[in-house]
Amino acid sequence: MRGTSVPPQSTEPAGSRLSGIFGRRPGSAGASVAASDEMRHAIELLRDFEDSRQGFFWSTDPSGNLTYLSPAIIERTGRPRDEVLGQRLSSLVRKDSTATSTGDRAERTLPFLLGARNQFADLPVRAALPGDECWWALSGRPYSDEAGTFIGYRGNGVDITESRRDQHAASRLAMYDSLTGLANRHHMAQRLNTTLTAYTAAKRSCAVLLIDLDRFKQVNDTLGHPAGDELLKQVAQRIKGVCDAHSCEIGRLGGDEFQIMLPDLDDRGRLGEIANQIISIVSQPYSIEGSRCVIGASVGIAIAPYDGINSEELIRSADLALYAAKGGGRGQYRFYSGDLHSIAEERRALENDLRDALQRGEISLAYQPVVAAATNQVEGFEALMRWDHPDRGAISPALFIPIAEETGIIGALGEWALRQACADAAEWPETIRVAVNVSPVQFANVGLPAVVSSALASSGLSPDRLELEITEGVFLSESTSTDEMFSALKNVGVRLALDDFGTGYSSLGYLKKAPFDKIKIDQSFIRGVTLPGSRNGAIITAIVSLAEALDMDTTAEGIEALDELDLVRERRVSHIQGFIYSQAMPQQVVLERFAAGELTIEPSGPSRQRPSRRTMFRKIGVIHEDHRYEVTMRNLSETGAMITGLLDVPLDTQFVVDFGEGQLAVARVRRSHGPTQGLEFELPLISDGADGLCTRHRLSPYVMAAAGMPLAALPPGNYTQMGLPDPGRAFSLPRFAQATDQRKRGKAA
């Protein structure tokens, strides 16, 4: 027993032992009877209190070893009385609590209080007892004999387990979401504040992902709020499954918004992968009260310290990125960048302009050929909407179609496109079909079959020459209205095509029920299909086999290279659509080709697929040795770029390319001709979640602060070189002349 002597078991009755602990015995035989009765009555009350198990008493010797403990507590230890007495009081307190728990602090505080001989009251401790968790509130006073010598402690304890549980439950309600069990907005804000404060001092990074559910309101409206609550629970579990694999924290901010915090992660490639995992898992079908429903998710990403130093800045940046993701078509992620502020303002302006674009005659249709894979014969065209803005020029459909869907303008635009396409197709040869896209918003309108019938009647187009392309988004929830719409459209006599197959809501069940005539293979399965190790070819084979078994045609979208064309032909795809045959063209050009008898198109394009290059005209910086040059970037891909502005740069010259906002990429010159250079990046760029590219890492604000700049989020634009050359080394002279300098010298001459 830890080297301490155990006092002999007392033969006194319990009342005598209690009187020895909590009262002083009469010192003489002449003590009054009244005082004796009062003492006896007090002891009986104390005994009753012990027997009720509402509390207990304890005492120690000067060394802190137990000399008395209420029998009820000794019984709960599961050990004999003579084994318990003689142990230190602190041995009754658990030592395996977490480092921040109250119990662990108490375990450390109790020996200190006993050693300091201080009085204490209501000290919460977790009892070291077998069975369920138990908490006590201990109180104690040091006692001395008549000579003033310390003789030990006397005290009592109360079981506070229930009140602790109530307190913990109340605390959890204040910090956690009662529906999903995830941290709530208040808790996440506290954690983010604490983390960023500590990480700023330690020069560490932290990423925040804001998640907003797409089409959640539709589930609430159609299936009811209880179904919406159940859906939120399932979504929380799915996101938590992703988070558990990446050591991150997740919370529900309210409604259909979630937040994830990922400490020590600033790799945008890795963050993009996590965002894609979340979007993919959230977009899988749910079973809610016997109904099947499908939603989606949009994600905004911001990283400290690059996009914000404190929590307010970081959340504002992530929120702006989320807004951009939802504005880009939903089901996407976006990284924060400085130009999102101007993009948000531009989007609001476009929304206002789009409302009147149709009346002003700015909306038109262009037609892209759909070609038979085996014969190169044109069998139809897809009608694609175009917007020619009077000030901004051509606006991408990827930008204005989501705006139209959000604002409700898509109904009017869609009906106009349907009527115009039917009227245009009526002027084509009778063997040529026209395909028109129908949005989920239009499909949900019970008046769609009547609109289709009216467009066919007014144009005189045969119904079997009209093909309606419907995305998988119409299958967000199983309902009789969806089946009724398909039946009504087939009764009109039109063909139905399932567009963008495999991009988020795929289910063999609806292929079995829906009367589709064609499956369109999304171009995401075409990208990289010929690269070693790609599994897209096997997916295409499976889709074609499924379509053939269901007696459906197939169309592969986005074919641009001859090796892609060869592969999809080998996989027995029946129709091809892409730049390999033709871009979309206006009605006048279509009529001219038909007049010239051009019903067959020979494929033309690069022999091999290569990383998609984005044509642009953008000023950037390139750094060589001690000098920074301003150049113009003409195109950009994941692996390289073409720049103009420097004269006669030797092959294999190494540059650091400054894209702005701390994005630096090491590159080498692989092609050089006059003022034009082709650069190859040392590390490939990654997707920014939109139709753009970005570097995996950025220049850290901590590095910039070490060079003398104030610690702040990365500002927009480029950066001047910081610091000085190594001591003893002089600045070098510029190695390359800039094309603008050459022109200036020519003018001066």
C-alpha cells in the first residue's frame, strides 16, 4: 500500500467514528446530558445522510491517506474496507481524463490543495470507480490538534453525475447542431478563430471549404420538411465520411450550408480532389421515406494566409468562391481569387442585361453537325444558344444559361429556341434532324408538350425530325409527373435524347423506364481517353453496350483529335459531335452547305489529343536571374504556355512565370522564334474548378512578411522582386531585349 501503514480496523460503532471525525467528544464525566443528546442527534443525522447515498464523508491523516470513507463509497470501489483505507484520497480520482477535461485538472489540483493544507469546497472530480461514469464535488478542511499540529483533513462529497450530464448536454446544444450532431456555426467560428490565431504565430496554413446544397429547396417543397431534415442527416454522414479520411473538422452552419476546416493544407490540387469527392458523394441518390431524390453540392474554397489572415477575411473569401461556383452552373468548386469581386459584379450586370437580351435581338442559334461515325454523313444538328452582348461581345452559354435558370428567364429563352430551331430545320433536307436542349425547369412545366406541338405546327416540321435533349437533372426525384411528361412528349412524336450521361445522376432504373432514343456520352469521358492508364475507354464501351441492348443510338460529344475519333469508332459509338468535324455555325452557313451538296464532312484535326489550350491575351511577368520582364501570354495549357514579348531567347532558358496573386511556375523554353516562345512548366497546372487553370501552390504571405512586407492576404496583381542578391554578387545585366524596346529603337532611328 505505497509504503504507508494502515490503521487497525476500528471496533467502534459507526456513530463513534463519525463523532470522532465531525465533533469533539466530551472531555469529562460531568458533561451535560443536553450536550450529549445534541451530539447523538447530530451523529444520527449524519448517518442517515450517508445511508441515503446523497453524499459521503471522508478524512485523512497528515500524509493525505484515508482514515475514513463512508461505507457506501467503499462498497462502490469493489474492494475491502481495509484495502481502501490507507490509500491516498487522490487515488479515488481518475487520472486518464483528457488533458483539457475538468477531471484531469482536478486530479492535478487535489494533491496540490492537500499538500498546501488549503480549505476547498465543491471541487469537481471524476471518480475512479468501476462501472458508469461518476462525478463528485469534494469539500475539505484541514484540522489541527490543541497544540496546533496538523492532523489531517476532514470533508464530504456529493454525487454530481446527473448535473454534470445535464451541463454537458446543455453545453453540447450550445456548440453542436441538434439535427446532424455536427458542430454548429458558433462552434466552428470559435475553432476557426482559435486555429488561425495559433497558426499565424506558427506560420501554418489552414483551408476552409463552404458547401451549399443544390436543389435542396425542391426536396423540401415536394416531400416536406421532415424529409428535408432526414436528407440533411444523410448528407452530414456522407460529408463526415470524406472528412474522417482527411483529418478535418466539419460543421453545419444552418439550413443547407456546411463548413469544413482543413488545418495545414494549402495544396490546391489536393483541395480540389477533396471538393470533387464531396460533390460526387453528395450527388449520389438518396432514399427518403420510400422516395428517391437527388441533389447536388457547390463548394467554395479559401486558404489562410493566402486568401485571408483572420476568420472574417477567410470566410468572406470562401463565401465569394461559393457564389462563383453556384453561378458557374452548380455542382462545381471554386478557389478564391482576387478577380471574383469583379466577376460577382459582372454577373449581376449580366443578369440585368439578360432580361432584355431576347427582345433586343441579341440571342441567336448556331448549329453543330451530328455526324454518323461510320460514314461521316451529317444526320442532324444540335441547336446551341448564343448571346452577342452589345458591349461585352460573345457571352459563353456556360455563363448565361445558369443565370437564366436561376432567374426564371430560361422559360422564355427555351421556348424561343425551340420555335426558332423548328423553323430553321424546316428549311433543311427532310432527312436531317434538329436537337434542342430542354432544361429541368422547362421539363417541369406541364405546358411543355403543348409548346412543342405548337412549335411543330407553326413550322411544319415533322415531329420525328425534332430531338429533345434532356439532362439527368430531371430525375431529381421519382414522381408520376416525370413519367407523365415523358409519355406526353412521346405522344407528340418527338425523339428524346439523354444528354450528358454519367455526369451526376446516373441510374439504370430510369433508363429502363424513360423512353429515350439516344444516349449522349458526356465529353468529360472523352478527355484523356487515349492517355495511358485511362479507364474512360472502358466506360464508353459499357455505355455503348447498354445503349445497344436498349435499342438506343449513342453520340460522343467533344471529339477534337483523330486518335479520339478512332477510339470511339472502335467502341461502336454511332454518332460523333465535335470540332473534329465542325464548330457550330449560323443558319445561313448551314443552308449554303446544303445548297452546295455538302452532306458529308471529312474529319480534320490534330492526330493526337493534347492538353486543351486556352487562347487568351493576358499580360504576365517572367523572371530571369535578377530581372522581371513584362510579356503577353497567348495561350495556356496544363503543361505549358506561349508568350510573346522577348526577342531571340535561347532554347532551354529557365524562367519563373508570374501569373499574379502569388502564383509562380518554373518553366523552360522549348520553342523560340523571334519574339515568341513556347514554355514547358516544370510542374503541371491544375484546374481552378472553373474553365481555368492555376498553380498548385502560391507564394506564402509569411515569406513576403519575412522579406519586409506587412503580413496580409495576397493582393491582386504581380509582385516586384524582393530582397537583394547574395553579398558580394553584383546585379546582372538584362539578358533579353523586349519586343517593345526593339520597336521603340526602330522608331527613334
